[in-house]
Amino acid sequence: MFIKCCGFQDEATIETAVQNKVDAIGFITFPKSKRYVSIEDIGTLSERIPNHIDIVAVVVNMSFAEIERLVEQTSINTIQFHGDETIDFIKQVKDKYPHIKIYKALPANDTLFNNIKTFQDDVDLFLIDTPSKNYGGTGKSYDWSLLNEIKDISYLIAGGINVDKIKQIEQLNLSNAGYDISSGIETNGQKDHNKIETLLTYVKG
């Protein structure tokens, strides 16, 4: 299972995730998020993350100029589009930065399947998240049975995921590639070393 841990703001908890076999580390660039970090902070925090890990900048309706700054001033190797970005905009980013991996977050609503068709040829990995006017970060889950119909597409389940919910999802025999976790590895809104280690040990062994 592929595990992305997201919303990091300090080096110590990043190190805990790396030591426990995390597959992707996410940084939130959306200023309205309580987990926001600046491009300068991402530059510092991403320096020591090994290259085999996806170093993900989560962006919400960023301008192309801001994305250029992000790619050129940090060590990210992945961009997660989490807003209303068009397929043409994503293609523009891919054309300029072919080495950058592309994730696309989609809300689990009645537009999900049409959105997958729109983006699937230009996206490496989808994240299917709880619908939110604030573009995710709700800490809440949705009805995972909606995902039964998704086959042959690489996607992570997001939205309030923790160890207990992973155990529930495992009973559903879905075809998800893994999970995206943020609030589920936090205590009082801060990343928790023990929760990071417990979750990654459960999933990765």
C-alpha cells in the first residue's frame, strides 16, 4: 500500500515518517489551511527528504508563475492539484516540467467519474477526498462504497483516514493504491510521532 502523509510543518515529524517507510510527504501551500507552509519553508523542509519519496506540494488554484517558483526554489518532485485547475493548465505544467509527477485530488461526489475520465491521461495518481468548499482538509470521511466502481485507476483514499478507518476499508476489497493521511496522524492539530509510527508500521510492516 502506498502511503502519503500530508500537512507537515517541521523536520522532526518528517524524519519519523521517512524512517517508517512513508511513500510520499505532502506540504500544503494553500494559505487558508491551518497546515500552510510557505515556498521558502518547503525549500528548507524538503532538502533532506530522500529522492525515492514523492515530495508533494499541494496547490489550490496557484498561478503558473507561483508553480515555477515552487519547482525551482524547492526539492519537490510532485505537484498535487487540489483546486479547480483545468486539464489544459495541468498539461502546461507537465510540458514545462516533465520530470514532475502529477497528483489530482477529486471530491467524492456526483462529478467524480466524469472528472476521472477528464484527467486520467495526464495524472499519475488520484486522491479521492471528502467534498469541501475549502478544498479538502475536513478530517471527515465519505461513503467509501462509491469507490467500488473504480477499476484500473491508481488512487488514494483521503478524508479523515486513520488506522481504524484503514481496517474498515480493508474489509471492502476496493482497488485503491493506498491512503492519504493528515488529521489521522495528529494530536491537537500537531503531527504526532507515535501516530505516524503506529500507522506506517500497521500498513507497511
